[in-house]
Amino acid sequence: MNVLILHNNNLPESIFGLDQLANKDTQLFEIDIKPLSERPTDRKDFDVFVSESMSSLELKRYNLIVMPFNFTETYMEYTGLRVAAHIRLTKEWDAQSCPILFLGRDSIEEITRFSSLGEILNTFNIFCSQKKDQESLLNIFKWIDKNSYKNVSTESPLFHSFLDRMQMIPAPSNYATHHSVANEWAIMRWCEIFNWGRLGKPEMPESDFPNMLYFKYLKAKAGVREQPPKRDKNKRNALIPNIKGRKIMLIDDEHNKGWYALLKRIIEDESGAILIKCEEFDKSKTKEVLKKDIQKFISDPENKDIDCYIVDLRLHDDDFNSNYDNTINSELTGIQIINFIKGLNPGNQVVYFTASNKIWNFKKNDDDSNKTLKIIGDNFAIKESPEQNLTTQESYKYFDQLVSAIQHACKMHNLKINYSKIVEFKEKCKNDEIRFSKIDLYNRLIALNDGIRSGDLVDSAALSLSSFIESHIEEVFELSNDSLSKNGEQKGYWHNKFKFNVKKEGKHFNVLSMDYSKDGLRAKDCSPSRILLNDGESDWFYPNPQSPITKIVVALKLYYDFSNDTINDYIQLKSERNKNIAHGSELSSITVEFLQNKIFNIIVIGILNKDIQ
Amino acid sequence: MYKVLIVDDRLERKKALLDEDSFKSLKEFERDGVIVITSSLDDNASLLTKERIKEILEPYRVIAIHRSWLLQNNLINIFEEFIKDSDKFFIIFSGGTTTNGFSNNFRSLSINAGKFYTSKLLDFISDCENDIEPSLLRFLYGDSWRLPLLLEYRHLLWCDQGLNNPEKEEQLRALFMPDTEDVSIEYLNKQIEKEKFSYILL
């Protein structure tokens, strides 16, 4: 058997002469560990030292590892236990089931009293002895070789039992908050689970986190659920479709821990968008100063035209108070920044991307009681945290949340232009609150992630838009039998240039479409009277100048110069609305995309553009 | 009174790690002038020389510095030189420190930030206010400060090594002041037995 002896010149002399007595079947190897320098300012953290220095030892070739309970000057740190935990938890060393023998005068009772890692002494293949004479030691080696468990896999109950006892490993204090651990963990996970193709894994800033025992423990725990283990060929691409060319801003105090590097790879290299980052996070700043600096960065003219802001909720140490994880409230720096972004333009799109595990409750409760937060219509994604113990497939779902959130935000990026135009128009028509309340309602509705997909809200949005168009034209234009005027000024002749396709439905005549000829329609192009129509029949007629729809169509054509197709889109909207009002039927042909792309972007914006000039 | 200096570039850190009462006590010590808390030794910290550091730290008996401040200002080596030649007490704390460690004959301590900002810090400062010579062993282990020394000594006796260092042996004996010349493993076992029940694992 191959026996490795680790020491810091703090084991009995007798053990170093063992190879003289050992038979040819036992090989002894000895390594002197001197982990800490005398320079307290310069010393490497012990976990980092262990991870780095022991990686080259090829531990898997040994049948037994012998060590003292402690390697360092501070005896009660029991760093030997720590080394043993590293051996068990570092998958890459492939020595997870190697028997470990501790030599020392300490009793198990003392060690478990003095050290949280003492529990490791109660796990598989861990042995202790106070013997130091050579004969006894050789007998112990033989006994261990014969009686220890062999090839204990990480899926075995023995290993799981070991993990259960290791939950006493404390997180280092700068990871005492859920935020920091979740950030580092999520970065690590996403680096591992994706197929990064020819570019390879994103280059991450140096971090000691992967070397820490606590991190290795978290990783081992997560691995327990990952059955079967993920294989390279099953990995996904880290692509966010349909965001090419978009400009995205990251506001995250942990951007330099790897988030910027990771998201840059995903958003820029994989998906073709542009990612800029806010770097104002000097930790010595007070919360107020930090907030002002971030706001200044956002408002910088060089950072205009952002299609999507990705914002973490907790951006300052002050956000981690005793209420952490219990409330998400308007005091959080991230929330205040988001309110600022929305205050600049309600159409600005924001994605909450946070380690907070309460965000989903918050989203569910995003009702009237949270109006002070003014975040209606925004998108949420969570950075996974280690205690969730997700499998790879589950991690992908968290990534999918982010993908969906960013995609939706980018899709809605035009809302900020819409709002700007509305504000501009509103300024010009300062007293017309009723007209602008309708546009505001539409934009609030269109930005909701979930509600807009339900029939009720599409219905309300459709009503808002058609009301705006109709009331605006009704107030501003006059229609005589042959001409169109605006504010008393003649804008064009319409007589005999338009025809409507009208259908009789019960007692009502619904206009289905229009046609226009600037040179005038011939008499034979239109039927003489609608009265002749039977129920369900349709035919072409000259428009009735008394009918409200006539004025609207004529104004849309002669003054606003919309195409026939566009005007027919409005007619379709009107027709669906009439059916809905009259019969309570669903708006079967009206979708969010139709309202946004055809009605709002073309007709409403076209009207505002023309009338703002 | 022994004055204490704390250099921490993230002033909110102590608020996050200390409970409300401890934080208030810390502020009171600051008001009374026992401790000075600052985010930097100097506006141009990266240009500090060893001599200038000596001047600035002159009034203080205990200096606690966050490791990231030293790193950011490239002062690791200069401070290391200063500590070696100084009779002051130094605490280097960092959130990334996973194990605590003494050096410089227990005059220097490397410690996790979460273990630094505890109620033990207030007890330590209180001792300094009352002219009690600082002890970093006592800071870390409280009333059980003899325990790590007893354990270490016992282990080395068990190894038949003694301490291989008569000076260190003298220091250790002086530190826990045995009431007998005959320091055997059995004697140490008895002392450890006495001490262990007062130790509270945090």
C-alpha cells in the first residue's frame, strides 16, 4: 500500500522511520506542509493554499493519508481536519474515499467541542490514533487497509452521510449574506452548464471562492442531485434570440466578480447585442453618493438609447440590514435606481436580476399595495443560489427566465419612444387630460408581462386606442358633404373618392374595409343604398357623411396620409370593438402585436408626429 | 488607555456584522476617543512610506486593518516590514480569511472579518480603555485564551519534540504560568480539562 504522510514537522519522529520497518508492500511518502508565512499581511488564505498546493500531489495513488490534527501555529484551528475535508470534497483530486488517519494526543470529544469540523471524525474512512510507536503504527496501517471502505462513490449513502455532517462548515463572512454567495455560485454554475463553443468558457476575474471549502461543500451537495451527471454533448448554448443590435446596461455591484464577463459573453458574443456596465461601485461610498453616481451614469448622454436595463436590487452594503430576505422595499438602492430609470421615461425597460429569493413573492404581490414602487410591467429573473441545490436542467430554467425577461424588454424597447412622443404631444395640448389618459392606459397595459396576454386587457387596450383616435379626430376635424377641414381650414375634398365595404348584421351596418381613388370613383363602383342589403350580405357603398367613421377614415387618408392598408387596420379594430360591445364576443383577430405594431406604432404615432410639428 | 485604530474601507461592514447594541457601543468608544475608525490612513495612501506609516500609527497600541485596503494601496510589503520591527499589536481582517492565524509571537493576528466584528471586539477595546495590556489571544479566545497554547504544548510533548525552541517554551510557560515545573502531558490534560468547559465555539 502507498501511504502519504502530511506534516509540518509536527509528528513523532518514529513515523519518519517507518519505511525502514515496512515491508515491500508498503511505500511511505512524506510531504512537509508550511502553509502560513510569518507575514500576516501577505499570508495566503489556508483554503486557497490547500487547493493550490495539493492539486499536484496526485492523491488518488495513495491508499492511506496520515496527518496531524493541525498544521498551523494556531492549534485550535485544527487545519488538519480542514485538509481532510478538502480531500473528501475536491472531486478533481479523485481521493474522496481514501482513508485518512489522524495522529495526535487530542480526543475526539475535545476536537468536536473545539471545532465545527470535528464532525468529520464521525464519517467513513476517518481514523484517529494516539499511538506513536512504529510497530503499532504499522499494525494500524494494515488494519485500515483491510477494514476501510473501498471506492466509496459520491452517490453512496456513506458519502451523503458525510455531507450531512459537513453542513457545519461556515461560510466566510464576506459571503454571510445570501447575495454574495448566490452571486458567486450562479456565476460558477452558468460557466459550467453551457456549451461555449469555439470561444470556450468566458474568462472570469480571479476569485478565491472556488478554492474555499464552503464552496466545495456546496458543489458536492449540488452534485448529489445531478443524476445522471451532465455530459458535454447535452449542454445548451447560451444564446438569447432576437436581441441582436440592442443596447443593454448592467447595473450590478458584483459586476466585477464575473457577472459582466459572463453576461458580456452571453449578450454580446452569443447574441449580438451590446452590453455596457455601470462601474460606480466604490464600496467606500455612502448609499446616497452611490445612488447619485449611478443616476449620473444613467443620465450621461453617451448612455442614451438603452433598450434594456439589467438591475440588481441590492447595490449597497446598507441594503443588507436585519430585514434582509424579509422585505423587498422602496429603501433598496436597486429599487430607487429603477424608479429613477422609470422616472426618466416610463417606457424604459428594466429587468430585475437579483440574488434575492423573495422576488417571486414580490412579483405575485405586485398589486395596488405596492404602487409606491412604480414598477408595473417589468421583468424578473433570479440568480440561483446554492441552497436551492438545482440540477443542470433546473439551472437552465433560471437562465430561461433571464432570456425571457431580456427578450421581452427588448421587444418593448419602443415604448420609451412612444412615451417621449406622448409627453411632447401632451405639452402641446396641456389641458387635454382625458385624451392622454387613454394613451397612458394603453402603454401601462401593453407593458405588463402577464396581463396583456389575457383577453380582458387586450380588450381594454383596443378600446383605449380606438377611443384616442376617434376622440382626437372628432374634436379637431369637420366634415362637410364634400370637404374635410381642420380648425376651420380646408384640408381636402373627399366626395366620391372613398367607398366602404359594408355588411349588414342584424339591424346594424358594419364597415369592413375601405377603398380610395384620388381621381374619384365611378358611379358603378358603388351600390345605391345599404337598405337593400339582406342580413349577412355585404357590398360597396359611398360613405355616409353623417357617420362618425366617415370623418375618421377621411381624416386618416386626406390629412394624415395613411395607406389604405393602415386605414383598413383601423376599420378592423373598430369592427371588432363594435362586435365586442354589442355582443360581448372576443376580439378574435386582435393581438398585442397588432395593437402595438399596426395601431399604435403607425396610426397613433403618425397622428402625434403630424400634430406635434 | 491604549488607543485602537481600525482601518476599514467599507464603513458599512461593521454595521452589517455587529448587532445593534454592539454597534452603539463601538460608536461610544469612538466618541470617547478610545478607538479611531477610518476608511484610510491617508488621502494618498498608496504613496505612504514606512516612516510616514510609523508617524501616523504612533499614537496607537493596536492597529486593525482590512486586508483589501492594504492590497488596493499596494502597502502589503511596507506593512509587513513595519510590523516586524514594531512592538504594537496588529490585526489584519478579511472576509475571505477562512482560518485565523497568529504570528510575530502572538502580536499579529489574521482573522476573518466576521470574527473581528463581534462583541469580543468591544470587550477587547474595553480592556484597552482600562489600561489592560492588549492580548490578541484573549481577543480571539476570550477567557479560554490558554487553551490553544495548552493543546499545542501537549501535542509537541506527545511528539517528543518539546518545542525545539527554548525561547518559545519559555514564552509559552510564561503565558499560561503553570504552578509546577513538571509540565507533563498528564498535567496539561488536567489544565485542558479545566479550560475546555468555558470555551464557547462560535
